[in-house]
Amino acid sequence: MRIPEFRLWGPGRHGERERTERAWITEVCQVALHEAMHLAGVRHKDMTEEQCYCSMPVPWAADLQLRIKETPVEVPREERVAAARADRLGHAQAMLAKAITRSKRAVTIEKKWKRRVALLSK
Ligand SMILES: [Zn+2]
């Protein structure tokens, strides 16, 4: 999930006021706490008004630093194709090894039952 940068939260869209970076960090922490409560099974009706509307105090956020996630480096298409091919080759080799094992096991089982049939046919 990518949380929009505070600079992108322009004032007025939903009655928001202009935010400072510190206010943005506080709000991110309040929302994160609210969502963590949901993960713990808490429903809105079980929350206090502050918890429900993400206005609870978060003193632990006072000197928290949030960094904007860097844009991932674009991998050239040839490298992506080569990596995908290597993955498929590895998978095919593993499946071949399994098939060889199953084949050998089948031969062993066949020998066992041939011996049994020969023994009982005497
Ligand atoms: Zn909620």
C-alpha cells in the first residue's frame, strides 16, 4: 500500500485543512492505529469516538520519521524475460527430476509384482 504524500493531500477536497508534514505523520499513525484495531477484531461500535474518527492521541508518533517510498528501479525487459525463462527452466528441471523418480518407482513396483506373480504361478 502506498500512502499518498502529505503534499498531495490538498486542502478542501473533503474539507481537509492544509497539513504540515508533522500533522501528516500524526494522521498516518492515527489511521494505522485505527486499522490495527480492526485487525485485532475491534468494530467501530466498540471504539471510542476518538478511535473511530482517528483523532486519538498518538504521543509515540511525536518523533517518528516517515520516508517517502522510493520508486523501484525499472528492470530492462530483456532482464525480466531472462529471469522469467530461468525460473521456468528451474521449474521444468525440478518437475523432470520428480517424473524420473516416479518412473523409477513404477519400475520397482512392476518388478515386485512380476516376482509375486511368478512365485504364485509355480
Ligand atoms: Zn474503521
